[in-house]
Amino acid sequence: TISISIAQWPKNSRTAVYSSTFIITIASAQVQLCGPFHMILDEAGLRQIAEDIEQAEEYEESPPESCMPLTIESVPLSTEIDDNPERKRPYLPSCYNVYDKIKGSIHLAFLSHLCFILASLFYLKLALVTLNWYLYTKRRGVPQDILDEDTEEVWTSWTSENGADYIFDKWEAYRLEYELFYIMGALFFVFVGLLDLIRYFDCLNMVLVLAGVAGMISALSKTYQTRTIWDFVSVHMFFIEAINLLLRKHDYEGVACFRVGDVCFLIGA
């Protein structure tokens, strides 16, 4: 910033030439002034201007090395460009380099697949527990409307009227297993979504995270209608994730095996 306070405007031609030449030289000399600059245009100030003009002209003709502008030829942005020609990006901050190492880690891929297997096993166990409970209630003659309501008040009232307190105890045990396996399966799918988000840097992997969260909310819901709504959301989120898996390009060997797994996930959804 150059701040000039004019105390007395120059009246003769000599000082006018000095003033105009000083402004033109400052505009063309590529000299960076750091900090505020204050000057009074009196006789001493005009002499200082003349000296500055001479110095600026000398800088233009042969500038010192410290005043040379930084260019790509004088200061390379990154020495890694020439050393590693396989880099796809010319220059990136260090955080991106760390991300490249993390996403290519075999340990991260193994952890993601392990969480996926555990989540699938929990969902399989959930399905078997639900099927076992359904067959048990049919053998005991429980009406379908009681199964549809599936609340503690309804079960307490029905078992009291029919003298089937043992069925209520079975229902409580079933509800505990249902919540446990549903929450664990959904939680591990949340982990899979977060790990795949790091591995592929694809925002669509957040769909799997949302599917798992919706599943946990469904497991903790107290009414049949609320559970049905959150199940609806969770299952359709899994379906969107299945489509995302089919559209993804796998950079590994044995791509056909991955495609079979993606198709199985789509059918399961």
C-alpha cells in the first residue's frame, strides 16, 4: 500500500516530470513494497524521488537475485513429478498422499470384507430367529392380528385371556434376540460403508451407512408400524447400494467373482 499526502503540488515542469515519472516507474518496475509508505512532496521528497527512479531503472536493467520473481523454471513446485512418472496427479498436498496410501492398504480392504461377512451373518441369524418364532406361534395357534400388532400391551392382554403366559416369555426372549442381531448386523454394515467411503472416496457409500442406521432405528422401535417404516427405508437403501456395487469398476483380479457377489447382494436386497 502506497499512501501519498501532497502538501504542495509541483508548479514547474521539472517537478511535474519527476512526479509523473515516479508514478510510471512504480507501475512498471515490478518492485513489491511491503508495509505502508508515506511521503511529503517537498524539496527533500523530490530529491528522494529522483534517487528512487535511478535505483528502479538499475533494478530493471539488472535485478538482483533476491528480487527475481518465482517461476516454475527457477523453483519447481514438486520434485516428485520427475522422480515418479507414474503419478497421475502433478502435485497434491501431503494429505492426499496419505489418503493414497490408506485407500490402497490391504489391511483396510480385509477389515471391510470382515465387517461385511459379520454383518451378513448377523442378518442371517436374525432371519432364522424370526422364522423360528413365526413357526412356533403358528403351532401354538396365535392369531395373525396379534402377530401384526406385536406390542407388549397386546401380547400381555392376549396371553392373560388365553392362559398362555409361557408364550409371552417366549415373545420377550424373541424380542431380545431380534434387537440384538438386528443392531449388530446394521452396525457392522455402517462400518462397511465408512470403510468403503475411505477406500473408494465415493459419496454413494454413505447410502450403506444410512441403511445401517435406519436398521438400528427399526430394531429399537416399539411399535409395529414404526418398525415397518424404518425397515422400508433400510431395505431400499440396501437396494440402492446394490446398484452402486454393480456400477462400480473393480481394479482387482477375478472381477467375475466380485460381480457374482454384487448380484447376490442385489438379490438379497
